[in-house]
Amino acid sequence: MAWQDVEPMEERVRFVLKATREEMGFAELCRQFGISRKTGYKWLRRYQVGGLDGLRELSRRPRSSPTRLAAEVEALILRERRRHGTWGPKKLRHVLATKYGVAPLPAASTIGNLLTRHGLTRKPRRRRPVSQPDRGTRTAPTRPNEVWGADFKGWFKTRDGRRCEPLTISDLASRYVLTCRIVGGPRIEDVRPVFRQVFRRFGLPEALRVDNGPPFGSRGVCGLSQLSAWWLQLGIRVEFIEPGHPEQNGGHERMHRTLKAETTRPPAASPCAQQARFDRWRRTFNQERPHEALGMQRPAQRYWRSARRYTDQPAPPVYPLHYHLRRIKRQGVIKWRNALCYIGEALRGMVVGLVEVGDEQYDVYFGALCLGRLDSQGLRPVAAAAAHPAPSHSLRHSPGRAARGGG
């Protein structure tokens, strides 16, 4: 039975004093205090051995704990955590097994409790729920080089007050970070050399997933910019996310969060020092950091180079023989039916194919991408046609002199 609703220590003192005076029978005394005789004898015995201090509550912690972490294992966990400040219990547990050969492995919860005791964790910030991404027009990557993600992490200043704007490119299937390079800004002359260097080293992806801002997208035809039009010319499909929905490139954005936490807090002394920090982080992220979405494998274990090689002079698109070919002039126009029709400055110098689909109506293609429908009112979007490649034909030809025809 429990003690009465008073201070336990006070009740115990009153009980043992009455018990030592033997003012009544022990069983009756226990009934008066609402406890069992076993409990009464326990407190009397502890009083006789330790006096009033013997009546205080003792720790319930066991004298021995066979499953307690060994001091050596604790030291390894704390060392790896201080080396990688954002790695959680699951990653640290994997490192214990693969790097140090610890067996048996402690549970992830045990490692988490250890980190909490040493003040190495913080309460996660509550985040607003986000809408689920629309996957209808975006590829779910299942193999390396099927889809790459590209974006700017967001500019910040180094300690010397200079602006840094990192451009990142990653393989979405393997999470492998292909580059993290500080560039002058979101201009094609700053960004294109970085993509050219990555293409030469790793080959070409099948698709690139980007947002709609410069230099990736524009307000022109199909949202194309000069950069994304160059990708199309190389045979790379461009997947634009919806405006205001960064979660549609969620894997790449999640990498940005880790990049920011591990390399920019605080920023380096200069852009040169910051770039060196990015390079070290990229090696660690690709070759050391286990990834839960990859079954605790490293991105370098899942990635390999693309079989599609980059060339500085890509082959022009091939169109069926019944297409009318036109080269887009410097002003972004083509000459058609003795008139100038505006297509888009992003595609200037490139060859498009026109196929008749109705009475004085023509669908305009750049390779397999339908740019829109051309009629007497000019070029208009065709949502349905834009989702399908150009019709196949057994006889095809590449643009040559025919592309110069005026109509």
C-alpha cells in the first residue's frame, strides 16, 4: 500500500520513532500508517543501519548495466559527431560498423541518448507541411545520369565582405554531387563554362531539372533560355519545376540544406577559402557520408559516368523529310510565307522544323520539342503537342541549305 498523501520523509520518521518506542504492536502500527509489514520492516532496518539518512529515497539506477556503452565506443561516437556535426545516430552507427568494426552495435536510440547527454543535439524546428510534388511531367530517376538537378544554393558573403554564389549540380538517383562551384552570378557567361566542364568530366545526362529563373529559364517560348536551349541542342531534355515549388526538386534542395549547415556557418574568410571548403565537403559527402535513401551506401558507390559523351559541336537535330526547315535569325525570327514570324531569341542560329497540321497551321519543333503552333496570328502555345515528340518517319534529313529557304 502507498504512503498517505503527506511528505514521505516525514511519515517515515514518525513511523520509525513510534516503532522504536514500541507504543503499540508492529502490525497495528503498519495498519495505522497504511503500509505493509514488509515495508515497515524495511524502513525500520534502514533506520537502524543509517539513521535518518537511511530513510531517504535511493537511486533506482542498477548497480551494473551489461548493455552500457563501453568508454571506447562512446569516444568513437563523440569523435565522429564532432567531425561531422550534422550526422545523426543512424549514420554514426553505420560508421561504427564499417570504419571501426564495432560489434555488437549499439542501437540508434542509444547513440541519440549519448549525443543528448553531451549537448550535441538540438530540438528540431517545426516545419510547415509542404504539398506533394506533381510527378506527372517529371521523371522519377532510377539510375545514374537519368536526371541531374541544378540550382544556386543562395548567395552569402564571406568574412571579407565579398559575395559568393555557389552553383550546384547533382545526380538525383545516386545523390552524387557533381560540382559545387562559386560563380560570378546567374549569367550564361558565368554558368556555361561550369556545365561544359562537368559534361566533359562526367558525360551528358538524359534530363536536367531546374527552376524557371535565369539563367535556366526565361519568359520566352517554352520557358527556354540560351542555356537550356544549348542543353536541348546537346540532346538533354529540360524539366522545369513549377514556380514556387522547390520541393519538386526536393533531393537537390535537401542537399543544399546539408551544404549550408556544414560549410557556411560561419562562412570562410574569403571566396578562395570558401571554395576549398566546398571541395572538401563534396569529397566527404560523396565518399564518406552514408545516405539513408541509398540503404546507408555512399553516393560514390551508386554513381558512374554517363556513356553519352560531350562534344563542342553537337549534331544538329534530325527532322522527317516532309518537315519544312528554317534557321532562326539573330532577332529570333524565321521567314515564313513572305513574312517574319517571331520564334524566340534563345534559339537564334538554330534550325527548327515545321509540319502542317491543318489549314495554314503548322507545329514548330526544335528537335523533339514542340515549340507551339504557327498560324496567321503568329506562334501560339500548344500544351497537348508539347508533351509529345515529333512524329517518327523512316526518311529523315539533317538541316543544310534547305534551312536557309525563305518560303
